[in-house]
Amino acid sequence: MAGGTHKPRDLVNPAPGWLSERSWTDILTLAALDKFADFAVEFSHHVTKFQQIFDSAEPHRSDDDDSALLRY
């Protein structure tokens, strides 16, 4: 997705302390794919849980069963 120009929403980065602007732009760009159309909004609503995944040494072993996150 490097070099992409599709950015359908202009939402403020909900976690500038740990999520770079480049990463946030990449998340916004995901909306170009139907499956991820609402991902940026969902990310903003669940930013604490996403930070836990981001900070985890073993994110693939998360036992979180939050249905909003499991969609992705």
C-alpha cells in the first residue's frame, strides 16, 4: 500500500502517542477494501484494545474475544 493516494476519510489519529501518522494514514487507506470500510472508526472505538495488541510480545496469542475486533 506504500504510495497509495486513496484516503476517503479525514479522521484524527486517536493514538498519536504510539501510532505514527504514517500508520494511521495506512489504516484510513484500508477503507478502499470493502472488508475494512469501517475499520478506522472501529479502531478509534477500541483503541485501548488495539494498543494492547500492539504492545504485546505475542499478539497472536491474545485471548480477547471482543467480537468487534474478531471481524478483522
